Amino acid sequence: QVQLVESGGGLVQPGGSLRLSCAASGSIFSINAMGWYRQAPGKQRELVATITRGGSINYADSVKGRFTISRDVAKNWLYLQMNSLKPEDTAVYYCPAGRTQIITSIHDFASWGQGTQVTVPS
């Protein structure tokens, strides 16, 4: 089993920046992909960014050029640098991990953290 703990959320003004972190522990040898998803009130959980063991990265169109996903393999940490934040970025951000190397849907991620709240007031 994989345990994931997100941190780094908070309240930030529009145009500001935040860096989210996700610590992975447990059966980390089984992880082939990780990512960031977010869920706003009343909306479905949506993709933000994913990264595979081989380093392939995918971003949602809404965050391209503003957000950067990265990882520290040695320390089993995943990060999300968020710049130029907008009110529509307000959501709970989740860090999932999965065994598949090709991510086609949210269902490819079996392990999820508890989430961290990001709030960007309008």
C-alpha cells in the first residue's frame, strides 16, 4: 500500500504563487505514475498534471504555462509549483499514485492523499 500526504495549500491572492508538496511512503517501488488532481465545490475531480516514472509529463490545458509538476525521486516527494494563480484555481488538490505507466483516466490511480485546500479569492 502507498500512503500519500499533501501539504502547502493556503490562501493566496490572484497572481500569487504556491508550492504544493506530496510525500509518498509505503510500497513506493510499485509507483509508476503520480499526479495532481483538484476538486472544486460542486464539481468533479479533474486532472491538473501527471508524471510517470519515465518522466513523461502531462498538464491540463487550464494550467499549462502556469503550473509545473516535479519530483524528488530519492526523497519520494512530488511537487506542484503554481504561479499566476486565478480564482478558478480554488479547489482541494489531491496527490494520487498508480501502478500503470500510461495514464488514461483518473481510475488509473489507486492511492490518494487526503488533499490540501488552495483558495484564490476573486
